[in-house]
Amino acid sequence: MPNANTRPKRTRRHRRTQREDAARNELVSRSLESAQQCLFSQDYGTAFVHYLLALNLAPALRDFANESFRFTLFKWADELDSLGRIQDLFDCYEQAMELFPVDEVIVNSMGEHLFRMGFRDEAAGHFYKALKLRPDFPEAKENFYRVANWLVERWHFLMLNDHGRNHKYQLAIKKAVEGGCSSVLDIGTGTGILGMCAKMAGAAEVYACELSKTMYELACEVLSANGMANSIKIVHLKSLDMEIPKDIPNRVSLVVTETVDAGLFGEGIIESLIHAWKHLLLPPPNFREPLSSPSQTGRVIPAGATVFGVAVQCREIRRHHRLCVSSLGGLDLSAVGQIYSPVSCSADTEDSTEPYTTERLSRLRGGYLQLTQTFTALNIDFNNVQELEGLCSREVMQLRLCVTQEGILDALAIWFQLHLDQDNHLSTGPQEDTCWEQAIYPVQSPFNTVKCGDEILVEVSCKDSYLRLCCVAIVRDGHTFHMDNVTKGSSKIPNANPESELCSALAGLQTNQEKPSRAFMLESTEIALLNNTAYHNSFQRAMSKLLVTLTSTRRSQESNTELDPIYVLDVSEGFSVLSLMAAQLGFDSSEDNHIRPGLVQAYSSVEKEHHQTMLRLLAKENGVLESALEFWLSHVEDDSAVFQRPSIEKLWSAIILDCIETCGLIRQKLLEKATLARCLLEDGGQIFPERIVIHGMLVESDTLLLESAVQGTEPTLGFNIAPFINQFTVPVHMFLDLSTLECTHLSEPVELFTLDLMNNTANYTDKEVKVQVSTSGNLTAIPFWYQIHLDSEQSVSTYSEDSHWKQAAVVLQQPLAVSRGEWVRLSIRLHKSSISITAVKEEWLGADDVIREAEPLTSDS
């Protein structure tokens, strides 16, 4: 009877399983119930723990509880973030992704937290995974495009499309390898193209290093696709951290690198090469022993460089680094003294300053004027380690530049020629057809007019491995006038008229006694904003009109009582004087505006202490009482809760929004901010601006194509690189200056889209616009800009001569051949402040066809 012995055992197991299932189900049920109760009481941390327990015990319920779990996770994560518990936040996401490994929303949210905390490589991986899980997920797509600009900067595409640059490196490497350099190290390999050139030339051993995780992984893919994964060893390290034999077995005979920026030394090439000569390279050739083999000695490509420069006059550079106006929208700006940008090489500048910025001189609006002949600033031999080591300890060299053209000294512009070897050279000059920008050293002294025959004294040094050029003085008629003293008011460059010079000097002494010398640093974009007089004057007129209207309305309604203050809130990003302009209008006592002095109570959202100091000084100088201008963030408990009533029983009369980023894109969450702002406005109140109209046109531009994606294998010397780096292509290009962009206009400008910030029911998510082609060509991009309507009468364009905003463009994935007279249908979509545009040629479209729009957004959308 064998079955009699086994049957009771099965029954006991079955009963135990039933009891365990019942207990588990009871625990799951109670955990879910507790989670709901915790959510109701906003105890998100405890709710999260209950959900983890329940869903781990009952995986079948995960789909059912997915939405509630997401909500709990996101609320708890925000709370942890605000408390600074970053490791706990990441632990919660790891637990969540173990439960929901293919939930694209959770994966994308994890990426957003990583990106905000500076972990861009890791964030990119999560955004990329979310897109793989759901290719049409708009939030993940937008996030990936945003992080792609950080991880693979746009110059990578330009460099790889620069066949001339790639070919010259190839020739120099081939010559060195064939000459006996059998082992090669590619420092900062990027996509791996230089290392592959060395292997193709016959190098026996090729190594490469790359610090960026994204570029390292991309290079590994490229090497595999080109059949070199086993013949080129690539390590994810900075070259300074490489050791022998840990990372490479022996010293190499050739180092190839292009770790240079527009200022030559800004990417650390000096430090990298000093370390390489000491630890990774074979010793340099000993000319006393000419018979030594190249395989037994070391060398570097590039072998050296020569730095050139010129002094220039350029309005575009000036208005980004020096305040060019004395008054703005009715405000006298003299109280703040000198305003300068963070780009400076002066000896007494702060540590936060940068020695130079970069521009492509050939694309600057209004062009530039050379004030001197081209000069040589520096020569450097990368194959001389003693010279490299002594570079930073060199004595400061002084150059005397003879002025050949009268003008305003706005900057020194420099470029260089890389000497790859004796036969191959690369120039980054402004007249070259090159992928390079030039380094710009702005001159921020307000006294900078030069005449033919003057000499500009320039100091050249290499501090902290940065090349620094500083204009220190101007020599005129045998007299030296130091520019640092000039900025402090102790001396002045003489005028041609001695009497005028004497009067100016006396006036200067009197002024200096009344107004102590001050100086404030603003970002270059903030300085350009202050120099945009058209925008501020338009705002002054629009705000004045609103104040008169509100005052008149209140007087008719409250004839026997004192009028309540008119509350104005400015939530602009960075430094803004708009709140002060509104406050000053309240103190305008002219008879025709009917505004009682002191009626306006203005609030500014500036955070930085020196910004607040500047506004206080300007308020005092312009007759605005200190009580009429306050700083709003000191009135709110949480910086994220900016949109609140001015007091419990009051509403705002005007709220000023910063709608367009200087890069040319709509600010994130603009429509959400406008919705909150509308709820806080009194009857008759207004949002500035009230409406934004997006304009665009059809263009053909090879430049935009080259900046957006690698164009096949021809520019990359036949290597298969394009499919891998083009994964980081972004469809929208920013920081464009359409007035200087090399392109052919294929249509007239058209209105693409409208955002109504005062009436959300008038908005829509999608729109189709038909555009008639005026010039035949290949449609490659749709540049766009904005007409910012402050009210029904006042508006400014972001595509004007004085605009501090740049333009942007949507680049099509594939060019579209169009002929004059044909029609192109543009489908425009706005999703969370991001614009996407697709283009289809519609030969059958006629002038009378209707433009279709999607259903308007509701206030809950």
C-alpha cells in the first residue's frame, strides 16, 4: 500500500499552502489598504513601503496598481529630493525598477533626477532605455534630445564632417607609422577615428583612452563595426590616470590627440602631454644619437602650434560684455557703475571669471573690423617636454600692436595653426573653411577708442594652463594710459581737444566725489538683455498703459477711499529691471498719467545678493522708495512656490513671465506657469507678455546639415561612424543667428503657431500650415523666431538687430526637393514647450485650401 503512506503528506503540504496563500493574501490586502490610507494623509514614504511589500508578494497585481504606485514613487522621490536624501531617492527608484523593469515612465523619471543632479551619462542611458521601450514617448524623447547636447556636443558632427581635417591627420599618422612608430596611443579618442587611422596605417599596437562614458561606449561600437575591436584596446580613463603596465603594457612611440579647444590649451593638452612624456611615451629622439630607431623614441601628433591674433571692433561682442546704454526704459543706470561679464583676463579678476569665450567671427551679426595687423602670440613645441613644463612659469610677454584702423577696441580674437608634422598643418583662422570657432578676449574698459598710430599693449601669459591675453594699456603720442586705471577713474585717454579733455577731467573728478566707483558682474546674456533698449522701452509703454487703466478703473469704483496698491510680480530668470521699471512708473508725477506716487508695489524674484544690491542702488538713484520694491523669494517658504497671492486677500495686477530662452527656445513649463499666473490676477490684470506668435520660413542650409549629423562615410575616411554618433542627433538647433547663417531662403516668413498666455482656451496642440515655395532648392530646415506681444499695441521680435535672443531651427531628417510655386504642408506640434515640425510636399494644395487646427486645449490639459 505505497499510496496510503504518501497521500497524508500531500494533504499536509496542500493545507499548508492554502494557509500560506490565505495569510499572504490577507497581508497583501492590508498593505494595499494601508498604502491608500497613507496616500490620503500624504505620508508618501510609508505608502511606498506598503506598495513594495504588496507588489513583491503579489506580482499579478502590478498592472492593477501601476498608476497608484507611480504616483506614490514620484511624490516620495520629490520629498526625498527636497530633504537632500539623494541616496535614499536612488534606492527607491532601484526598487521600483526591479518591480517594473519595462515601465518607461519610471525609467524616464529616474533619468530626470539623474540629469538634475549632474549625472548626465547615467541620465542619457535611462532616457535611451525609455525610448527603446516606447519610441513615441514624447517626454523621454525631449529629455534625450536635451541630454544629447551635453553628452555629444555639436562640434563632434562638424569635426567628423570636416574631410580636410580628418585627411591631414590621416596623412600625418600614416607618415609617422610608416616611419617606424609602431605603437600608438590616441588620447581623448572620441569616436576612435584617429586610432583607426593608425591601425589602418599598419601600427602593430594601438591603444586609446576616453573619459566620457558616452563617448567611450560609442567608440567601442564604432571599433566593432569597423572590425577593429580586437586590434585596438580602448580604456575608459583620463590619460592622466593611465599606468604601465596596468592599462597599457609598454611605453608607446606615438601619441595622437586633438584635445584642444578654440583657445588651444583649454581642454588640458599641456597637462596631458607632460604626463604622457613622463609616464606613457618613449623618450624623445636624441640628436646626438641620430641612428636611434623611431620605434625606440617617442613623438606627438600634433608636433606643435602657432597662435595668431588680431584686435577687433565688433558691436555684437561689445553688447554681450559691456553695458552700452546709460538709461533704459526711463531708468538712469549710472548708479551701478561699471557692469562687466565673467570673461576677463585682468590680474585682479575673480576666480569665477573665464579667460575667453568663443565665437565664429565670420558669423557674427554686423561683422567685425580689424584694428591691427595679425600678430603672433605664441609658439609651442609639443615634442619638447621642458618647454611644456616651463610654459606656465614663463614670464609674462608683452606685445605692442600698432593700430592701423581707427575704431572701438572691443576684443582680441585668436586662432592657431596646428603643425601635425612638417608637411601637414591645420588652421582655425576666421577666413578658413573650418569647423573651428575663434577664442575671444573681450575688452571691458569703457575707454577704448583707438586711432591710427596708437599702440595697444597686450600681455600674454599661460596661467593655470589657459592661454591668457590682456589689453593693459594704450600708448598715444608717447603717453601710456593703463586701462585698469582708466576703469577706476584715475586717468583717461586724452581727446584731440585739450579744452574738452580738461573739462571732462574736472567733470570726472566732481562725479567721482559724488558717486563712488562700483562694478558688478553679470552674465553676458544678462548684459545683452540690458542693452536691448527696444524691449525695455516697449515694456515701459505697455506697463504704463496698464497702470493708467487700472488706476482710472479703481478711481471710478472707489471714489471716496484710498486706492489699494497695484501689485506687480516679475518672475524673470536671472537679472531683470522690469519690476523696478514698474515701481518707478508709480512715482511718475506727470499730470497726464493720473498715477498716484507710490501706488505700485513691485516684487522681483532675483535671488543673487549682488543682483538685489544693484536693484536697490538703481531704485535709490531713480527716486523709488525702498518699500516700493521688494524681493519676492524672501516672502515665500519654498522657491518652487513662486506663484502665490501677494497677500491673503489680494491678487496681482501684473505678472511678468520670462517666456523665451536666449538660445531661441520656449522656456520649459511656460503654459503651466501662465495657467497659475492667470488664477492669481485681479480683474483687469495682465500677464506680460500676453501672446507669443511663432514665425518661420523654409531654408536650404548645408551648414545646418553638417552640424546635425555625420553625412555618410566619405568625410570620415571610409570608416563607419555615422550610424553610431547620429543616434545623438537632435532635430532642433539652438543659438542660431539667422541673419548670418549660410542658407538660401526658399519661402517668405509665415506665421506658424500662437501661444495665448491670457486665454488658454484659444491655444491648441497641433496646427498645419501651408507655405508656398518662392525659390527652388532642397528644404533642409525651418528656422523659427518669435513676435512677443506685450499687449495689443506693443511687441518686439526676437529676430531684430537689437535682440538679445538667438533663433532656433528644426532640421529635417531627410532634405525635401521643392520647386518654386509648389506648396509645403508643415505640421507643427507643441508638447510641453517643445516644438516639432514635419514637412510634406503637397503639389495639389491651392491658395484657398483651409488650414486645419487641432481641438483647443482645455484649462485642465
